[in-house]
Amino acid sequence: MTTKPLQGLSLIGQTPAAPSGMLFHAQNPATGEALDPPYHEAGDEDMDRACRLAAEAAPVLARTSGKLRADFLRAIAARLEAIAEAIAARMPQETGLPEARARGELARTCGQLRLFAAVAEEGAWLDARIDHGDPERRPAPKPDIRSMLQPLGPVAVFAASNFPLAFSVAGGDTASAFAAGCPVVVKAHGAHPGLSELVGREIQAAARERGLPEGTFALLFGAGSRLGAALVRHPAIQAVGFTGSIAGGTALMRLAAERPQPIPVYAEMGSVNPVVLLEGALARRGTAIAEGLAASVTLGAGQFCTCPGLVLAVDGPAYRDFRAVLSARLAALPAAPMLSLAMAEHFQNGIAAQQVCPGVEALVRGSAGAGHGAPVLQETSADNLLAQPRLMEEVFGPSTLLVRAESETELVQVLKALPGQLTATVHADEAELAERPALVETLAKMAGRVLFGGFPTGVEVGHAMVHGGPFPATSDGRSTSVGSAAITRFARPVCYQGFPDTLLPETLREGNPLGLMRLVDGERRR
Amino acid sequence: MTTKPLQGLSLIGQTPAAPSGMLFHAQNPATGEALDPPYHEAGDEDMDRACRLAAEAAPVLARTSGKLRADFLRAIAARLEAIAEAIAARMPQETGLPEARARGELARTCGQLRLFAAVAEEGAWLDARIDHGDPERRPAPKPDIRSMLQPLGPVAVFAASNFPLAFSVAGGDTASAFAAGCPVVVKAHGAHPGLSELVGREIQAAARERGLPEGTFALLFGAGSRLGAALVRHPAIQAVGFTGSIAGGTALMRLAAERPQPIPVYAEMGSVNPVVLLEGALARRGTAIAEGLAASVTLGAGQFCTCPGLVLAVDGPAYRDFRAVLSARLAALPAAPMLSLAMAEHFQNGIAAQQVCPGVEALVRGSAGAGHGAPVLQETSADNLLAQPRLMEEVFGPSTLLVRAESETELVQVLKALPGQLTATVHADEAELAERPALVETLAKMAGRVLFGGFPTGVEVGHAMVHGGPFPATSDGRSTSVGSAAITRFARPVCYQGFPDTLLPETLREGNPLGLMRLVDGERRR
């Protein structure tokens, strides 16, 4: 199958935007080569048109059935699979990621789209509730009240660079917003515009094919932060999804809070994903843990939000053996191309900033050419970390920092000093952890996901996944951006009081025509 | 039963605060008389001690069972019922509300406490989810993942003046936060400190009796906004509940957003609760609607968040008949004492500000002595309202503004221009509304609760109630502050990956020892 050539223009409604003349190019991070075509940045008028179309589309989408939303999401997935070759060709050029990763991430992205299709179709997410009235109640009759979730309206989605498919144009934010019945305006990530256009065109076509309104979807290109800021300020936008840095996420949070009408921001930002190694586990499985950790730290050149960037253990012979194996493994791994030249430079700067901190020792530091990142392993003491909180900050790339504690008390002290995290992992024998219930509580207080054994990279897409966590890991620890529960981010409850059955949304009608699981007079039933 | 004399001191942990010397008195709004005892404002040290105790209590409360939380909430309800006489004596003095209202609101408050007790005990609110692992899955084994909601930590609750029991010290915010497992620090409303102390003492005693930690509850007195601002800024506080004005609520939103760690604010603020009267309903039931509306507008001297402050209809004979009946009914109703002298003055100023707007005609304006409010009815045209958005603002008290439209198109234009509302009501014949599906959608887009017939005052406490709505009706339209769903405001999800069964919270164990409704591999079951 051949795909039509890339246009280099934002997609607004069913037509491309007019060329603006403000151009940027994607760049191959492995070679520095500029990639064609040039991309035109969307201007304020394009952005405004996208948002106004989205506002017009919102009530129409809100009215669509779960079935139609599911068809739409499945059509997007099928269309993306149909252009798998084009995706597998373009994505490595723009991101430095290998072709196998492109194919794997495409499968994950389509899996996500189909998960949200199933969620929309099944309808339990609507949290339909019915409290029957009682005209005989004294002193006042009890009214009939029925509630359900309804879509918030147009959602601005900021695509991430590190998952150019799964957290980008047709990623989890877009899929969950569509499933909830919201139009989506995507701000493409500047590092992979060609891939974004390929994906965006398929969403546009799927919307057209299903007869959805023009404003259902828009894709805006822009290299700097100006376009994104204007988008968050636009009065039509009712929520924001973002994956990226703490600086970027908190800037959007401020913009959203300062609007005349403040709106929710779901920003997945930064995390060092602490891994705690207890003595028993280190003694019995130290080598295996070191091997697994080396693989997790360098997976995707360390460019995962869940990359384990901080490893804590109490000093001792088992720890030292573990450290030796980890050092050897990481030193043996090659440098890998990073997502962009800027990302690679940012990584080098982050490592350099750690190394100038007193008391930080470099154990492994490979050399890497431009655009590449080589594995880095550094070590510091727990008291040194406590004295220098900047060492608790994420360094995005294939690096981890060992934190050597003198005692378990000191180790727990470090854990309590850490800011909010996406994940927290403990390696321990079962009996060992059973004696320390407070440790699991400490990890659960700090993070959205707590792991017993294993490593945090690899975020399973399911019903129970929580890819979230307290600030600054995310803007809003009450939500997840991965898994079926992500859909509720883009909805709010509305109740209907005293309505005749025929005037109620189908979801709430007495006969339950959609066969939904509902909470009826306090009891969950279908 | 006699109760011990009021002390006039904040309650922090199990001891009263030290006298600060900064004193204020409650005042009888009907007489202007200052009420004893004088109340000492809590200083920064008191506030800090309350928050630090709450932070210490948080992990202990998080660990408590739903059963223990339920016992605690029921003990509070029983204790409040046991001091019903003292409450019925004090509340009218401090609030101008009649004794019958005090007894009715006490019953409602105890009903709320028991509803949240049942919710905590039943446990479905925890949204337990289990995705079983599959070690055989290829290419990578599927991990076992289990999630549940966990309490956010210490909650600051700002008591309202207009529901001195149900939205105050032991009101819905406090009850739902306790049910979720969060400690609560209440900032008492300055208008009813004696009643607050009476109620706070019973919560304190119930916590002691159940062996809960000292920081489970604190009650702070303070007349100005300084104490509240410092409380929201305190690093131990993890969420805020507030009921009051838009100015007060948005100030807290700003403070919370500007913290080093931003926290959620659930502020229920202002609403004019539009009531739309369609022609058929007016023609057939105009008199009954006018009578019901007059009662709703003046209930509790109009001091309800859900008081209908804006009534929209298309001009015509039926509208004019309705207007005449409404005018007569309201003119016949007496002035009533308002919650405080300041509230009565604020009401007069609000009416005066409406009346200086060009095109506003006073139809009823009774006279009232100091501290009292007399019913007010004014009228304006739809185009005049559209030209003067300040007329869309709430005037808190027994007043409503008729908006006379030339056509239904114009009426809908007004609806679309209104900001977010707690409620929106339509009076229509069933067939009449069936022909206008977009009208119900417009109301649902604007409000948290949509009524067919009836009046918005009277907020039923149940599972389906949504007492919320888009900004500025509340800070966060994704939540409700009344009804069982309010509990989720104070929790966030955490997932456990790969944990041995014995190390999981009971809620998530394979054998379901608590007998909870859970989502297991995507299916809801017990």
C-alpha cells in the first residue's frame, strides 16, 4: 500500500490549513539530517478555527452513542494498521527509535484505541445512578434523581516526544477523550511532525467516514511554546492532556488556572521512579536484579517516564556485589540514538549537573556521539542526597543514581523526602517486607504505582493500571493517563431531577435500553 | 441533658487551644446583640499544630477499616442528636434561623453522616480493580495489577454560614473526608462560633472514644481571611472543601494553585439557578408555578445556594398573568431575619446594584429593618440582560429577577450566555419539551443538576445527587459536594503490581475477604 506524500500542513476539520510560511523541519537525531517536507507552523487564526470547530462539534459528539464512538476508535486503529509500513519507515527517521519499536508501539496504540472502544461501548464508565422518587415521603415527597457522566467538551492534547505513537496524536489522551465524547485538538510534538501527519490523516479520514462533525479532530504544528500557550488559553478548550517535562506541565497548569474559566490539566511530568532493594533480596538475587535493572534503565535509551533513575539500598557486601554487576552490565551496553539532538544534549547537561554536586561518584560513563546517549551509573550517599535535593530530579535518559544508605532508617528518610512519583518499586523477600508494613505505605503515599519486584518500565494497558501519582509526577494525582480509568478525566456528572422517562438520556431510562450496569437505589445492577 | 459551658477556644487534638487574646463575638442578627462567650482567634502556631497533628494522623486513618470509619461517623451523629436541645437553643440566636430549621437541618446532617458511614462500610467506593497476570503471555509476561482509591491526607474544610450544620463543622465535606479516611481541620464560620464549638466537641469526643489519633479533627476559630489563607498554604493540607462566595472560593483556588505543591480545591460558590418557563406550562399551570416559585425564592430568607434568582419566559398573556400572581405572592410575604447583619447589608447592596442598571424595573420591594431581608422581585428584558452581564450575578437573599424574552430564540441566547450553574430548571409540558431536545442539552451543559418542574431549593442527599456544576458555580465541575459520590473528592488511585497476596491491602486480596464489589478482569463482581 502506498500513502500519499506528506503535506507539511496542520489539519483543521477536513481541510489542511493554509501555508503560513513559518517553517520548521524534522531532523534525524542519529544523523542530524533535516527531513522533508518542511512543516508550516499553525498561526493564531488556524488555532482559533480549530477550536471554534471543536466547540461546534462538542454537542454533536456528546450526543453520539457509545457504539458510534467505539466504531470510530476501531476505525482509527484499523487505518493505522493499514499504514504500518509508512509508520515503520518514518518513525525511525524522526525519532532514532528502531523499526521494531515502531511496530511494537503501533500495536500498543491500536490496543489502547480498542480498549477505549470497548469501554465506550460497554458504558459502565458513565456511572449511571438512579435514586427513585417517593411521592408519599413525609415531610416532603422524594424526587426522582438520575445522574451520569457527560463529556467536558473540546480537549487540547499535547503530544509527547518519547512515545511518538502511544502518547502522541492517536495516543491514550486522544483515545480516552474521544471515548468520553470530546473533540480533540492535538498540538503535535515538533520532533516527529511527519509521523504526526501520517497518524492525523487517518483520524481525519475515520471521522469523515463515520459522518462525525468537522471539529471532531484537529492537528496543529508549531515548534515553540507560543502555539500551545494560546491553545490552552482558548475559551473553547475545556481540558488539557499533556505528557512532558515538569517545566512544560507546570507552565500549562498556571495558564489553565489563570483563565477566566479555569480548566483541568492532566499533565504527566517527571519521575525518578525509586527502586528500593532490601537486604534479603540483594543477598539472594542481587545479580538478577542488577541485570534486570540495567535492561530497564537503558530500554528505549532511558527515555521512559518510568525509567528507574534512583536505586536505594543499605550498604554492605550484598550491595557491593550488586553494584559491581550493575556497573559491568551498564558499561557493556552501547550508546543509543536519542529522540532528538536537543534531548541528547539535555541528557548530557543533566548528567554534568549531577556530577558537579559534591559527593557524587561516576561509576559508568560511556562516551557517545552527537544525538546519542551512553549508559551512566553514578553513586552517592543517602545523607548527601538529603542535603542536595536537586539530585532527586529526573535526568531523562539512560542513567541511574545509586543511593547508598548507612541504615534502613536512613533509607526510609530518603523515601519520605522524595517528591511525588509515577512509580515506586521494592525488591524484597516476602517475609522481609511483611515485617515492614510501613514501607509499603510510604511507597503508596509517594506514587501512583507500587511494584513488588520487577521494574517500572513497561506500563500495562488495562483496567487497574494507574499511570499517575502525586505532584510533581503529575499535575493531578487523582487520575491516570493509561488504562481504562483515564476516560473519566474528560467527563463530569450531571443529574436529572423529576424528568419524564422519554425525556431522559437513554442511559438513564427506567427500562435500561442500553443494558448498562447502574447504581439503582444504592445497588449495583444491570 | 445539660451541656458544659462554651469555652470560646479552638479545638486542636484533644485539648483546647490556649487563649490568644484576639477576640470576636457572635452576634444575634435579629437583635444585633453580642453573644457570649467571646471567641479567641486561632494564631499561626495553633493552626500549625493542628496541621502537624493531622499529618501524623493521616497514615493511621488511612489504615482504618471502613467499619471503624462508619462507627466513628455514626457516633458523631448519635452525639449530635443527644445535644439537640443545646443546638436548637444556640443556632437560632447565632443565625436568625427558626428553631424548626435547626431541628430539620440537624436531622439532615445526621442523615449525611450515616449515609457516608454506609458508603465507607460497604466499600464499593474504593473502586477496587484487579487485572490478573499471565506469566505465559508473549512477548512479555503480563503482570498482576490491582488498584484502589486511597485517602489524600489532611483536608481543610471551610464552613458555610447558610447551612450552619449541614455544610459546616460536621457537614458534608467533613463527613465525606472522614469516610475517605482523611483527617479534617475545620475553619469555623465566624457567624456561628458557639454552634461550631458545640458540634466540634462532639466530633472530638467521638474520635477519642473510638481511639482515633489526636490529629483526626481540629476546629479553628478566626474572624477574617488571614487564618484561612494560612491554612490553605500549610504543606500538610492536601485538599480543600469550601462553601461560600465566588470571591472567597476563587481566592482559595489561587492560593492552592500557587503552592509549591498545588492541591485540589472543591469550592461550591455562586449560582443564579435559572428557571425557564415554557408557554404551555405557563398557560396551564402559571398560578401554581408562581406560588411554588414565591415559596422557593423566600425559603430560608433566600439564603440557599440553589435559590432561583433568574426566571426566564417569553412575553405574552400567560407570562403577564404569572407575573401578576408572583408579584402578589411575594409582596404578601414578610421580611425575615438574615444570617448576619453583614449578610442583610450585602443583600441590600446587591439589590441596589441591580436597580441602578438601566432597564431593571422593581415589581416588589418590601422594607426590612436591620438584619432582615424582605422579598424582592425585579424584571428586565432579555436583550438588556445580555447587554449587562452583571445582572447574571447572584444576589444572595430572597430575590429573583424576571427576564422577559421576545422570542424563544432570544431566551435560548440568554441561557447560552449564562456562566456555570449549580442547577437549571425547566417548566414545560412533556410534549413541549420533547420538541426541544437542544434545550435540555443547553441546560445540562450549564449546570450540575437539571430539573423538570419543581424548584431547585431542597438538595436531596442520595447516590445520584449532583450538587456541583461548571465554574463559577463550583471550582471543579467534575465533582459533587452533596451525596455519596462526594467521597471520591478526597481520594486518589494507587495500583500494586506483582504483590504477593498477603502483602496487599485486604481490599485487593484474591479471596475478597471484605466481600466488596470489584472490577475483576473487566467484570464487575463481588
